[in-house]
Amino acid sequence: MVTRMVDLRSDTVTKPTEAMRAAMVTAEVDDDVLGADPTAFQLESEVAKIMGKEAGLFVPSGTMGNLISVLVHCDIRGSEVILGDNSHIHIYENGGISTIGGVHPRPVKNNEDGTMDINLIEAAIRDPRGELVYPTTRLICLENSHANSGGRCLSVAYTDRVGELATKHGLKLHIDGARIFNASVALGVPVHRLVQAADSISVCLSKGLGAPVGSVIVGSKSFITKARRLRKTLGGGMRQVGFICAAAFVALQENVGKLEGDHKKAKVLAEGLNQIKGLRVDVAAVQTNIIYFDIVEGSKLTAEKLYKNLEEHGVLVMPEGPARMRIVLHHQISSSDVQYTLSCFQQALTGVQEENGN
């Protein structure tokens, strides 16, 4: 029988804190579809202010936030967006920009640190003279921090260069900022400066910040006016949404300060895993709260077998392939949980080595 549970599958698995629950009970609400919910407006205004943008809009999920943002910028079917081949929008969002919006993705190779080479981005921009045969490039998308690169952070200098490139060619820049606060804390850069070059940002509040539901997209007032209409079209207009916005506002106030601790615990865990025979972790790549690690070839252990062994001891991780796994830290994982997790990994790997007479 499992007596302890350490859920490291994602930072989306957090439970609402007592402060969040209390805020939900007492939240002042109205019909947000009619533009009258004061708590939703308070949250949207605060996130926009923090991001240095004019206005914000609450949406149920980051996927919807990204979809709405792309469709506002690419408002003519057959438009094209340049984005990373390993980005969340391209891989994990059901191809929504194409199937719903008629927007063509133009993937550019992501480097190991989550960036795309500037010259490759520019080379991917369609020549306007080919308008008869090419889609029209209208948007560039970045992701910060970059999840599939292990939570690596895009610098201000890099983001500014992409913004300059977008301006040069008359394009817009959108940032998938699902974990933008993690990037801000890790880089030691105010979040508004980190996204200064962007025309829009989707900010997830239910990942590192631990809110139960929701994201906010921010941009100019005209952008948000168009986004609000699209939100309604996609079914994201939710009447008395202030109840969940109240919890998200608490997350924004209380949990940004906890992200640095999450990053430190992730580094401790990564260093510990890398010392276990049979595992390999690029410790230097662990900048925020995400860890990817590999099972060393020849260790006689698969990710599936290791996953099941850990699960029996109450430790949940995310398999990413036959020999690769992911761990994500969040504010409800303690230092004690980290040490317990390391002991479970050590026990699992030691058992395999003993079975094989090593």
C-alpha cells in the first residue's frame, strides 16, 4: 500500500491552497460574457500591467490562449506562422491553428536551448513576390520557458532580436509564456522586459503558479477586443468566471515568490539523479523546474519499467520514450519529497543492477 505520494508528472497537478479556496468563496462575480465580472477584470488588468501591455483576457487554458492569439494575428485564412519544430503550439495543441483557423505552420528547427537561429527564421519568411503560390507570413511564435528543451529560458537579447526581425518584415510576435514567470525568475529579469518585444503573450496561471484553472492573454486594446470575440466563438466565454479568477489572483500574488525554490529543488534533484548509476542528466540544462533524464543504454531498464517501479512507491513521473523521462517540480513538492524521490530511484536502479549481477 502506497503511504506517500510525490506527483512529479507536471506543475499542472497542484491542488488549490486554502487561500485560493477562501478567495473563491468570497469572490465578487457577475456575467463576464457581458463584460461585467469585476474579479475577472481585476485579474486581467493586473496581468496586463505586470506584462507591460494595455489589456488582458482570461481564457480557460493556455491552448485556447495560443489559438486565439494566432488567429487574431493571422486573421486571413491561408496565413502562415513561423514557430519552433519542437514547440508546444506545433506539437501538443491538436493542430488547432490549422484545423480551426486555417493557419499554416512553418516550423523552424529548435536548438537545444529552445531558440531558433535568427537566420533560419528570416529565411522562412515568404517572399511577397510569391503571393500566388505561397501562404502569407504574418506571425512568429516563441516559447519561454521552452518546455521540450527542459524549461530552458530565452534571453531578453534573443527575444529583442526576433522582435526586431518581425518589425523589419511587418510581422507580429507572439510568445507562448506558459511558464514566463519561471523564465523571469531564472534569468533575474522583470517579466515585462522579457516580453517587451512581443505583440501578445499567453500567460498560464495553472502551471508553476499553481492556480486550478486558466491563462490570461495580453496585448493591445485592439488585440484584446478581437480576442474577446474569438473567445466567445470557441466557447471560452464563461459567465461568473470570477470564482476561478479569484483563485488565480491568489496564485499570482503568493506563488511567484516560490518559483526560485522550485528551481533550486529541481537542481538538487537533477544532481542527485545524475549520480545514480544507470541514469544520465544534463544538469547544466536544468534552469527552471523541468528535468529530462535518460536511462543509460545497457542498464537493462526501460522507462516503462522504471515508471511502474516508482509508481508502486508513490512517485509519479512522465515517460517520454523508451529510455527518457520527465520530472517537473512545483510549489507543493518539498525538499523531503525530493530526497524521498532520490531514494526511490536509487532503490529501483540498485535492484536492476543486482538482478543482472552488476
